[in-house]
Amino acid sequence: MNVLILLALILFVLMKVIGGEKGTRSFLALFFNFGIMLVTIILMTDQAINPILLTIIACILISCINLFYINQFNFKSLTAFVSTILTLILLIFAVFVLVEKSKIQGFGIEEIEELLSFSFYVGIDFGDIIICTIIMGTIGAITDTAISISSAMNEIYFHNPTLDRYQLFKSGMTVGKDILGTTTNTLFFAFIGGYLALIIWFKDLGYSLGEVLNSKVFASEAMSIFYTGTGAILIIPITAWLSAYSMVKYKDKVRSGEAE
Amino acid sequence: MNIKWKNKTFITYGLILLSMVLSILFVQNNFYLYDKPIAEVIETTVTDEEETVDSLSNTDQVIDQTVIGEIKNGDHKGQRILMENQYSESGAADHEYQMGDKIFVSIQNDEGTHLTGNIEGAKRDTFIVVAAWLFIVTVLWVGKKSGLYSLISLVVNVLVLMLAMNYYTEGEDVNLFWICSGLVLFFTVFSLLLVSGNNKKTHAAILATVAGTFSSLLIAYAVIKLTAGEGLRYEEMAFITRNPQSVFLASLLVGSLGAAMDIAITITSSLYELTEKNQAIALKDLKTSGREIGKDIMGTMSNVLFFAYVSGSIPMILLYLKNGMAVNYTLSMNLSLELTRALVGSIGIVLTIPISIYTAIYFIRKGRVIK
């Protein structure tokens, strides 16, 4: 049997046993997200469609699945959703400005050598694609942090309804500070795991520090890590602010519509 | 008191800003550190423009440009150099150079008034530093002191990783798996102690993280052995100088660690928080609460890993598809390892939930007996 199918089966059983119905939903969400990603990539091969616009649409769909399907539609997930969209737009601007000049799009010399039979003049703007790649890499972390903060603040406000907006924002930021360390850790180790082979490869081939830092492969990886991390942290104040603002404004909606 | 505190923050922010400006200025002018000649582009002219159509009727625009640069280091410092560059609109394997870009060059001919040479590649260190500062400033602004701690933990972890990899690549007969196991232990103990201090809660989280990470790896190993690795395309690992399977297993171990740590600390702290609020809470209730929290976080957490791993393959998948490769072949060539990483990491996430609950409850019960 195929490794991937067997692992997916094990994951499904574990999620169902430990997470019950929500576990099943979590597993299905992974599948839906994979589907959305594939369709997005296939649509990107069409030169007529702007890949960044496509990525934004895909990210909105993915956030819907992560927030409304796994967590159900309620005040908490709606706040998290709006915060996610705001952060995405902000991040796209930042990445757009910075990636433009840094020449990290496309493939490094090391990768090109392995693909000699390929045509590289394929008519897709790889400068746009690198932005899409960075944004897509962040979307999971952004929705995760957004829902954690908005549901924690929802609980806090429910237990202390006399809090004003500023106090509520402050406690949201306190929750955010706890999440910050673990989220950056998750992303960091995931990237290190993904690029362990690359690190060993650089060492084995005796690249100097200067060569490593300026190579396209390393530079694009390092920058992806930093931008992804920035996005995953930027969502914290945005969600805290938006939750504080909307919870005080729509007082009666807090904790309503909750099935649990 | 208040004024003093404000002064202190002011100084701290000032220092951060100063080191940011200084380090960016430094990498913009660090030409003397490099042996290879570096040129700053001062003039570019387009000499030819042509539309290309490849065998699969992809159209692209290929442009020739002449680039004149000024050498910034070495024996030829200050001299002008003339280079040719060819780039395409898509820019998959080439770049357009503009005024002000800094590039590594090789000098071919230094006779006559003009130097001539070739472009070797862009100088990218400045952009890495700028991206790093964007991250650092965001972390410190949002996280303040805990942001600083997570930065310290990241920096120390990178340094230790580099040392370990040095040891691995230089030593003979060193087993990568044992090195990575040692690394996992160090990363877990160091990061968690730094984040939540030396106490029972942290000890429980450390135990749960290590147990969760290694059991997910054990499952991955068993699955790979059982299926004889069917469906895993190791040839996808473009950068490989060692036995791909052992590098891959080691990368699974490190890759699952962060997520397991996240789950372990979240569940352990919540359970300790609950016992602090209510000393008499029944262990059974703790178990139920732990499971509720676990249910809430496992779905979105596995998505964090999924997108972090899979999105990196987008450019390569596009190149394959545009070169007329079948979708099936493209996906299995480009995603099999990434999907395995995401699946093993997610298995680690789910397994760490019950493991954290039981370790935390064990520690809490032991604490109660002593009291």
C-alpha cells in the first residue's frame, strides 16, 4: 500500500477517536483545502488570470473552511475571518514591495541544473508566483492564531462583561503573547525540517557563508520564513483589536449561537 | 516611576532602531567582505526584444540587455564593467537588472578602457536582513518581553543546529538520526524552559512533547517499512548528498517537533490553570477539559503544517504542468514528501493531545499526594 494513503488513514482514525465529530471535520477540512490548492495551481497555469487575485480567492475559501466548517459559523469565527482577510491584504502589500527588488522568484541555479530538459520560458510571471507561495504558506498559521485569540477573548468577555474595549484589547494581547512563541516555533521547526537536506547539502559542497546567503535557494527560503512569521504575528493585534471593538459593540451576540 | 519606565522603553526602542539602521547600512556596503567582484548597475540598455514560443506553445517575451556596472571591491574598484544579460518576462530562471542593483560578476577581459564580464548572480544579503528586521520588529512590538524570549530561543536553536550539522558533515560515521534525536531533546528542553520557566508544568510539557514527537516518527517509520516506501519519491529531494531515506526520517523528526511542542504547552498550561482556579477539580473533569481543548486546536494546527509544507512546491508544480507533464506525475514528483511531512506532523499533533493530558494529570496527581 502507498505510504501516503496509509498515513492518511492512520491520521483519520486518530482524529476520529480523539476528536470525535470535530476530528472528522478537521480531517475532511485538510482534504478540501488540498482540493482548493490543486484547483488554484491548475488555474494559475492560465496566463490570462492574475495569480495574486487567484490566491486571495483561494485564501478566502480556505479561511471559510478552517473557520466556519471546523469551528462552525458564530461570532468568534466571523471575527477571526474578518481579521484574517485584513491581515492577508496587509501582508500582500508588504511582500509585494519587498520581494520585487530581492530577485528571489523562480528557481536557483542548483535547481535549474536538474531540469535541463525543461523549458523555462513558460509565460507565467514567477515574480507573482513567489508572492502567492509566501501568502499560501501563511494562511494556515493566520487562521489558527485568529481563532485562538477570538475564542479566548470571547470567554474572557463572557466571564467579565464589565470590561471596556481597551481592557479587552489588552487581555487579547496577553493571550496573543503566549501564542506568539509557540506559533513561531511551529513554523520554524516545520521549515527546518523541510530544509534539513538543503542545509546538509550546502555544508557537504563547502559553500561559504557569503555564497549561502546570496544564493537564490537559501535567500528565498529565509525570506519566506521571515514573511510567514511576520504574517502569523501580525494577526495577533489585528484580531485583538477587532474582537475588542466588535464584542463591545454587539454585546448580545457574544457566546450566542454556540452549539457546545 | 512612570517617567522612568517610559524613559527605559524609549531607550530600548531607540537601540532597536539604531541597530536596525546600522545593520542595513552595513549589508548595503559590505562589498569588501567578498572575494568575488561586485558591481553596482549604473546603466542598462535593451538591445533586442523577441517573442518566443516553445514546443508546447507557451509564449514568452525574451529580452536582451546591456548592463554597465561599477566595480565596488577588489583590484578593479571604481572601474566600469560591461555585461550582457538575457531575461524573460516570466523570470523563472533569469532576472532583469535595473539601476542600483548589486550583482556578483566575473571579469573576463581587463584590457582596454572598459572591463567586460559576466553576471554571476544577484547580491541578496541586504534583502534577507531587511526581511529579518521586519520579523524582529513585529515580534518585539507584539510580544514585548515574551517576543524577545522567543527570538532568543530561535537564535540559539539555529546556532545549535548549525553546530550539529557541522559536526555531522565533518565527522565520519556519524548517524544523522541520533544527532537529530539529541537536537530534538535540546530544542524541546531549551525552548520550553525559556517560554514557561523551570517548574512542574514545563516538565510535564517537555515529557509530552518528546513522547509525542517520537511516537509519530515511530508510526512513520513503521509505515514506510511496511509499504517498502511505496509512493515516496526521494528523487524529488533536489539537494541531496547523503542517503535520502535517513535525511528524510531526520527531517520528519525535526519537522513534527514544533507542532507537538505547541500542543503540549497549550494543553498542559490550560490544565494547570484549571487546577489553580479550582484546587479540588476532579481528575476526570480535567481529562474532559483537556480533550475539549485538544479538539479545538487539532484541526487548525494540522492546517498550519499543511500549508507551510505544501505551498513551497507551487512554483515547481507550475513549471512541470507548463512543460506538459501529466497532473498525476507532477503531483507525485513534487508533493509526495511534503504531504508525508504534513501527515506525520499532524499525526504527531493528534497523538500529543492524549499524551499531554495523561502526563499533566500524572504530575498534578503526584503534586496533590505530596501536599
